Amino acid sequence: QVQLVESGGGLVQAGGSLRLSCEASGNIFSINAMGWYRQAPGKQRDLVARITTGGSTNYADSVKGRFTISRDNAKNTAYLQMNSLKPEDTAVYYCNAETYLPFYGKRDYWGQGTQVTVSS
């Protein structure tokens, strides 16, 4: 099992920056990839950024060039650096971990979410 604890959300003005952190604990060696998703009011949860254990990354088109996902293996932590924030970035951001274990197969784990609000 994997537990995810998120931090770093808050209120920021348009054009500002925030850094989200997601610390993983438990069976961290089962994690194949980590990512950030967001859900705005009245909308579905969508992928923001994802990073594999090999370091490959994927970004939503709406954040590419502004957001950067990274990881610190020693701290078992993934980060989302968010620059040039826009009001449309306002959402609850959720950390995700993709795991695989023999006999158990694939599992997704989620953090509790952290609110990011960008004012105009």
C-alpha cells in the first residue's frame, strides 16, 4: 500500500507561482509513476503532469511550458512547480501514484487534494 500526503496549495495572484509537494510512504518501491491531476468546480478530474520512475514526463497542453514535475527519490517526494499561474488553473490538485505488484496487479493511489486558487 502507498500513502500520499500533499502540501503547498494556497491563494496566489495571476502570474505568480506555487510549488506542490507529494510525499509517498509505504511500499514506495511498487510505484511506477506519479502524477498530478486537477478538478475544477463542475468539471472532471484531468491529468496535469506525470513522471515515471525512469524520469519521462507528460504534461497537459494547457500547462506545458509553465508547470514542471520533478521527483526526489531520497525523500520519496514528487513536486509540481507551477509558474505563470492563470485563473483557469484554479482547482483542487490531487497527487496520484501508479503501482504494480505481482499477483495484485495495477493499483492507483490518491492524495486528499490541495486547493489552488488563482485570483485575477
